[in-house]
Amino acid sequence: MKKVIAALLSLVALRVVASPEWVNGEVVRVDQARNRIVLKHEYIPSIKMAPMTMPFGVVKEIPLDQYRPGDKVRFQIKVVDGTLDITVMEKLK
Ligand SMILES: [Cu+2]
């Protein structure tokens, strides 16, 4: 039983540390050649960014060829030297 509780607690701790911030958006333009995407995004609490349409860098693991203008998506970002990169992105149904 103790083991189970310990395992559960470590799971909870992991979730807190890795707690991902999902932001909803809509694809406006895809620039596959430069690994960039223009999104209309919602307010982003972690960086206090108002809703707007703007370009993002995209990590190469994300298959940009599967995205089209008008797709509703949610994504996670990281800030690198003042620019925003999308690290995870998925389509919303
Ligand atoms: Cu923005």
C-alpha cells in the first residue's frame, strides 16, 4: 500500500512540474519551408500575451504538412531568445 501511495504521489509531482500549458488557436498560414506557422491564438497566461495573429517557429518533429488554414489546434510553446517556438501541437475536433 505504501508503494502504491508513493507511486501516486510521484505521479502527482510529475504532473505539477511538467504541467503543460495548452493554448488554443486557429491556423492562418503554413510556411513549411521555413518551419513556421501563423496562428490566431487565444490569450497566453504564462507570458501574458493578448489574443492575436502572429507567426511561430515550429520544432521539426511537428509534421506541418498535415495542417491547413482554418484548422483549429491547441499547442504548447517555449520561449527561446525572445522568439516563440511551438513544441507540441495537435488538431482539435
Ligand atoms: Cu501573440
